[in-house]
Amino acid sequence: MSAAADATHDHPYELTPVPTAKLGIWWFLASEVMTFGGALVCFILARIHAGGWEDMAHHVSTTIAAINTVILVTSSFTIVEAHAAVIANNQKRAGNYLLITALLGCCFMMMKAFEYSREFSHDLFPWTAPFWGFYYALTGLHGLHVLGGIVIIGYFGFLALWGTNWHLYKHRVEVIGLYWHFVDLVWIFLFPLVYLS
Amino acid sequence: MSDHAEHHGPSYITIWYILIGLLGLGLLGMGIGNKYLAIGFIFLIAIVKAILVGRYYMHLKTEASIVYVIFFVPVLLLFVLAFLLVPDIIYRPS
């Protein structure tokens, strides 16, 4: 029997070898590709047309962004470890890793708040110039996704450590992990686009 | 990856070390004298990092083909749409 047939036999409501929840998050991430991708392409084309915006781009803090990259990459590691703990049926370890991930997300947002306050103190607002409009729109949209991830991951971390019926929720760790890795992927491209080039 | 699947290949911490190393390499790339070469190098590093995250952290390495179809068709579409806009940018008077 094929893998797909096996899956439909075990779970009659699933028509593919991929569980429905995971299929759903991949559809969501596909739509996010168009959201972030469209914004990034607009930024690249507008920047090429304007001739580079180098004079404005050198005001952004590469150091803060590099620290944030380390934080986000580390949080990707911790959430994949949470998923590994779920597979190993280690509820406490999964909960700890989920809460560490949420904490790292909070660190990212604090660094981002510090970065924004630094730009504001130099009178660099979204309406100052097109570069700054793109800068705040792209990093702000990404920040909102990080914020959403922190809430969900923190909630599941609390469920794993202090909640009841964890067995009903533990499979969702993989799904929220995929979302979090996607947020990391977006940052991997935002970082060189906005801060390095 | 299903709950029953095992993790093969480099450990997650090894991937983390590589990602941090690549971040350092990308920062060093800013020092390349030629602007276009530097940008090319920095984005090459970003693509390698994205492949590592996708392949090992998102487990695309062991994922069913339907996931590739769902995720990579919009990526392809994005490149097509971006390419269609390029003439508008190139031939537009500044």
C-alpha cells in the first residue's frame, strides 16, 4: 500500500500523506511568501530605480541587526529542539525549549524597539524618505509576525509545563515551529537587503 | 516530518554553528571592494542559510512532494512577477 493510502487508512479525513494541520500551515506560509516577497521585490526595484539609497542605508545599525540575527537563529534551534523533545515524549524539555524560544523572541523585539528609538532620535521616521518608509514597513511587518509567534509559542510552552491534556496539543509544536522557521527565513533575506547592501 | 520519522544528517546544533559562521562570513563580505561582488557574495550566503534552515530545521529534506508544490510555486510566481516589473523600472525616466 502506498504512503498516501496508508495515511488515509490511518486518518480517514486526510487525503494526503501530510497531516491536515501541517498542510494548512504550508498553505499559510505559501501566502506569506507572496506577502513578504511582494514587499521585498518592491523594495529592491524601488532601490535600483532610485540609485541605491546608500547615503540613507548607512544610518541603520548593522551591529543591532547582527545581534538580532544571532537571537533569531538561536530561537530556530531551540524550537526545533522543542519538536525533537515532543517526538521523544519529553514534555518538560519541550516546554522549556518553547519558553526559551518565546524569551528569545522577546529579546529580538526589545532590540528592535531599541533600534527604532535610535532611528527616531535621529529624526528618521517612515515619512522622512522612501528608504525609511520601506525600512519601517518591512521590519515592522516582520516584527508583527515575531510578536504573533511569541504569543503562540509562549502559550504552548505554558501548556507543556503547567497545562493539562498536553497529548492533545503536542502535535501542534511542529506546526508553530514551521511558522517560526519561516519568520527566521524572512529575516535571513531582510538582513542583507536592508542592513548589509 | 512525521512524529515517527528520525532526524538524519548533521545535528541541530551543528547547523546552528554553521548558520552563525555564515553570518560572520556575510559580515566579512561587506569588506569586499567591488560593490556588486560584495552584494552577490552576501546574497549567496543568505541563500545557503535559507537552504540550511529549510532542509534541516523545517525538515524539507524528508517532506512529501506536495509540500514542495505548495511552497515553491508561489516562490516561482514571485520571481516571474518581479521579472515582469524589471522593464518598467529600467525604462522609467528618473
